[in-house]
Amino acid sequence: MSRHVGAEYFAPRPATAADVDVLVRHRVRMFAEMGFTSDDGFAGLAAACRGWFADALAAGRYLGWLVARADAPSEIVAGSGLLLHEWPPGIRDLGTTRAYVLNVYTEPPHRGHGLATQLTRAAVDEARNRGIRVVTLHASDEGAPIYRRLGFEETNEMRLLL
């Protein structure tokens, strides 16, 4: 970690198996800040995510990036992820891999420094470098303006919870 984002932060670095607890912490906090309130649900989410992140990182299905403070390199303050998944060819994209950006989270005291933008760009750049032509995400109200500035557009996706 030698390059800095501004003077306060290191440039994003790849997440490793040693970072699973940070990835889990960010995911749980992200949902808490979106208004979910069940402590029991968060405990279950954390346990489920711990195994999922470990497996997905090892298999190369999940790629993550983390940012640390320059004055405290072991203190991770922001992160993002990219989930690679199979997808059937379509009329606009004959590729068979899609990318889904997730787990974009910045600790509250470190917001407003462009870290979410940097981390989302890292994920999009990785998808582009792999020849992936479609990148999707689900935006929180706070994150939507960031993603729009990066060129993401709203689509007609629908969901049914079973």
C-alpha cells in the first residue's frame, strides 16, 4: 500500500480471505443504515455472510476492494465488491458473464471524500478489464447519485420475495 487517495487514504487494495470480518461488518452496517432493525436478523446475516464471503473469495466469484486510512493502514474505512455470475447471452450482450456491484460502504466519519466513487470505479474497471459488458447494482437512496454520476441508469427490473 503505497499510493494514496488524497493525503488521508490509501488507494483501494484487493480484499483477501483475511478481510472476511471487515466485509461482513460493512454488509451488516449497510443494512442497518438502510433502516433494518432486527438484532437477531443481523446476527444471522453476519454468520451467513462470513461463510459466503470466504467461499466466494476463494472461488473468485467475489472480488473486493478496501480502503484504509493512511495514518492507520490496518483500519479499513471503506469497501466495495463485485460478484461475477453466469448469464445467458442477450440481444445487447452476447457475453455469458455479468457483474454485480455490491457491498459499497464507507464508515460514516470518512464519507464525503470520494471513497465510494473510487471503490465503485475499481469494480467497474475490473469488469471492463475482464471483457464484461453489463454491470448492475441496487442503489440505496444515498448511493444513487454516485452511481448516476458514474453512468449507471435505472432499469425495469422487478422482484418477488418468496
